[in-house]
Amino acid sequence: ALPISGIQLLAKHGLVEIAVDYALEHGNFQQAFDLANSAAKQKLPDVHLKKAMALEDDERLKEAEEEFIKAGKAEEAIHMYTHQRDWASAMRVAEIYDRDAVPEVMCAQAQELAESQGNYAHAEKLYLQASKPEKAVQMYRQKNMRQDAIRVCRKHCPRLLSELMDEPGGGGGLGGEGHTSLEDLLSTAKVFEETGSFGRAIDAYLAVNENMTTDHDQLEEVWENAVRLAMKHATERYQDVVSVVAKRLMNIQRFEQAAELYEGIEAYREAVNCYLAAESWEKARVLAQQQVPDLLGHVEEQIKNDLVARGKGDELVMKGDVASALKMYASGGEWQKCLALAEKSAPRLLPHYLIQNAKVLVNDHSYVEACQLLVRYNPPQSVECFPLYRAIASEMLSSKGLDPVSSTQILRELFMRLFKSTSMYVTPKQIVEEGDETTKEFGNLALTSHLFTIRGTCKERNEEKLAAKCSVALCRYCTELPVDRVFYEGGKGCKDVGWLNMAFFFFNRYLDFVDAIDDPDNVNIDNADFMNTDIPSPYDVDIPESHFYGNEVVEDIRDLVLGWSVDQSVKHEMDERECDSCGGKTYCAGLTCHKCKFKAEPCSVTGWPVRRATRVECSNCSSGANRDDWNQYLHLFKTCPWCGVPQNPSY
């Protein structure tokens, strides 16, 4: 070792750094530390680093770690522990001193688990935690575990799927062994679609044929996927794909669907023949008139033969063949005659023709007229009619041009008549309990149209508080309405009656959806403020394609919310009530307590939860309400808001 006097001599002549280096070379760490600490502090990290390396060589790892940290070399401590396979210590140091090294430690441990222990599941988990899914994919590829590689790839790094599928045995071929079953073809097609290989996806869907399944609905769906992809992503193949699919649909007796496809590629002659095969006489006639006039004679002959076979017109009625007359009237678009005849002479057939007429009106965008027609003759309760009722309700509730009271009144009446076919009176409580299939399907729409009606009539009488409560309750049914509309109107109703904290939250959510409409590919809405309510998550609702209200309204609300966000007089919390079941605090307008899940009865006036202490009910239909809201409504209108029967206030 260099004599102490020699080190001091170097220091005396101003060669402190050289003296420190000599001391380190000879392992005299204390002397090196003393010199550096007194006259060359910039050398202290070097002293700690050299000492740490010496301690590591002596396998005094904990002491070495401390010196590496003092030297500002946390990465060296991490590498030391990684080399020793001491993953816990490596992770501890990384988490405390070098967060950027955490993924590196995870990946190193994952590699060790895969190569030395064969624990691929644990290794995959670590790779994913390290945000390195491609390493997990590579691990499975190296081990020829292709399904696992595809699984990870599809979920975490779809950009690699195409490359993976193109590897030998990856699924790129459709005719090879292992790709002859329906499931294999659909799985392969889906992967190709997800990776943007649309041409190959089309081929995979078209590789499915009638011999693979007897489920014609599934076949139709699969082939329509090929049409959809060709229309969007391979327009040069669209006509050929449609021709192939249309012929296949004819083979499985789906003539009308085939006709619609032929119309899409302007193959009108084939479309007319398909409509005739489907006995869609009116569609065949209209298409022939418009596009293939030389076929019109043939079409009329087919229709005539059909009418002759069944009888026609008044003569058929006189002879007692009402069914044929009804079909003739319907085919000719004489719906008033058709329904009047059915109501008088064939009530059993009335539901069929009523629904057909309603569908025609819907196709003409005459939704209110369709709704009025169904109310006039009473809507059939068959589940096959449910999509029609839902389409009518959806359009009427989202339309800007309809009168807000009259249109929702007739829609409400539609659902009330639909419910009465199973029970004399279905109350709001029974609706939220979802008793039968009808209330399960249309309960929310019925309550939505009811609250719209009550809100509109209250506004006409300047009863803003009840109207505001209805607007708040309607937010619960935002899946049934244009979502930006419902939150704007909820916020406006609260603002109009001075509930500024509630208005703040609803306007904020309104602006969230405005931004989502403007940029639908980057929707990122924080639902924390509504987690303890029964208002649906923003990810469970459909984002409209356009704003319900104009840009001027949007900017006004932005300014308003911005001002409230810094206004200390506006509390940033939702109003709460005490749950009648558990006693805990929960969202004031929510029917379901977020703590105990107790579901309250909706008030027939406002849609808010009925409180046990203030509950009153209609003497006719037994629908419940909160006393103050009930009395205020009766003061204005004198009748039950649910069944319309005259009632007296309750005190």
C-alpha cells in the first residue's frame, strides 16, 4: 500500500484527486474518503462506486447496494441483484431509485422464468406488467406455442398479428389442413379483419359454405360480413362478392335478402326475380316499374295469379274470403280499407296488418303516425314486434322537430296500452322490478316517455321544480335518448331552479359527450363523479353522430362550467339522500342505493325515489309518489300523473 505519508505528500502539493485515486487503487477506502471529503468532494461518488464494486466482489451485497446508491449508481445495484437472480432486491432498488429500470427487471425475471423454469404464464404476466407484450409474443413464438402468441398479440399488440399469421403454420392459408371447420374459418377471418388483411378476410368468410352448418341465419351473417368488408375496404371486389353471396342466399331460400343485395349492385332483373320468389309482390312491382319496365308485365301476371288464387277485392269479401281481400288491400297500399276490414271481419288478422302498415309508415319516416296507428288499434304484444316499437320510440325521442308534449304523450300511451294487455295497470314500481318480458323490454322507454310528458306539461304551467326533477331523472335513461341532449337538459333544469352543484355535474358530462361527438376515435370520459349513481356509464351509451344542440349552446355551457369550477359557492358534489334500507348516504335521484343495492320505487310524478316516510299512492292504479310532488302536481292538474284518474291531494 502507498504509505500514508506519500498520500499526504501528494495532497500537500495540490494533487488531491491523484492521491484519492492512489488510495482507491490500494484499497484504502477510508483514507480516500477522508481526502475526498475534505478537499475533493467531486471524487466522493468515485470513492463510493469503487468501494461498492469491492464489496460486490466480496459478495457483501447489501453493503455494496448502499455504496452504489451513495455513488448515484442505482442501476449498478440493480444489475448486481439481477446477476444474482435476487429479483425482489432488484425490484426494490428499482422501485425506489430508478423507476425506469422496473420494466427491465421484470423482463429479466420473465426470461429466467421461461428459460429455466418453463413458467410461461408467470413470465407472460411479467412481460405485460412491463408493457412489453411483444416479448411475451416472441417467447411463445420461440417455444412454438402459437395459440398463446396469437392470444397475446390480439389483445395487447395487434400490430404484430399480420406478421404472426404470415409465418408458416400461422393461419394464412385457407385450404390447408386444420382450416376446414366453420370455427377455424371464422377465427381466421376475424384475425385477418383485425389486422387489416381485408381481402384475405373476405376469402375466409366466403370459404364458409352450406355443408358446414344447417344454421341458415349464421350462414347469412357470415356471408354478409364478406359483403360488408368488400363494400368498405375492397370496392374493386364488391360486385363479384355480392353476386356470389346473393346466389348462395338463393340456395338457402333467402330470396328477399338476395334481392336486396342485387339491388345494391344494380342487378335489377335478378332482384325482381328474387322478390317474386320471396312473394314480395309490392317490392317486385315497384322495382320493375322503376328499373326494369320490360319485366313489369311478368310481375303483374304473377301478382294477378296470386290474387286469383285467393280471390280479390269486394267480391272476395262477399264470398267470405276476407283473408285474401286483406292481402290484396295491403299489397295495394290501401291500409285504411285493410285495417277497417280486419277490425270488423277478421280481428285475428288485425295485428298482422297493423304491424305491416306501421312498418310502411316507419320506412317513410312517419313515426308519429305509426305510433298513433298502433295506439288506435292497440299494439300486439308479440316479441317479433318489439324491434318496431323500439325503432319508433327511438326516433320520436331523438327528433328535434316533434312537439315535445304531444309526441311523448302518444308514445307513452303506446307503452301503457302494451302493458295493459298483460295487466290492468302496470305501475312504475312494477316496471323497475322488470316483471314480464314486455316490461323488461320497454320499461325504461315507458318511464322515459312518461317523464318527458310530465316535464312538458309542468313547463307549460311554469312548474319548474317538478320539471327539473324530471330532467334529472331522465339522465338515468340516457341509453334511450341522444345522450348529449339528456345531460344538457338535466343541467339546464337544475340551473333554472338554482341547484347549481347538480347543474355543474350534468353540464360537465354534457361537455364530455360534446367532445366525444367531435372526436369519436379518442373518447376518454372519467366516470368518477357518477360512480355512486344509477346513471349509466358513458361507455354503455351510444355516442351520437352530431350535436343535438348547436355550437352557440356548447360555448355558453363551456363558459358557465368554467366559471363554476372556480366559484367556491358552487359545491362540487352531488346532492344525496338517506337510503330507506341501510340508512347510508346515496345519490338523491338514484333508485338504487350504491351501498346496499336497495331499489326504491320511482315517483310517478318526478321519477325520483319514493321515500317511505312521504309515500302516497293513487287510489285507482296504486302508483306511488312523494307527497309534496304529488300534491303540487294535483294542484295543477287534478289527476293521477300515471293513470289520469281524478285524485285528491294527500296531507
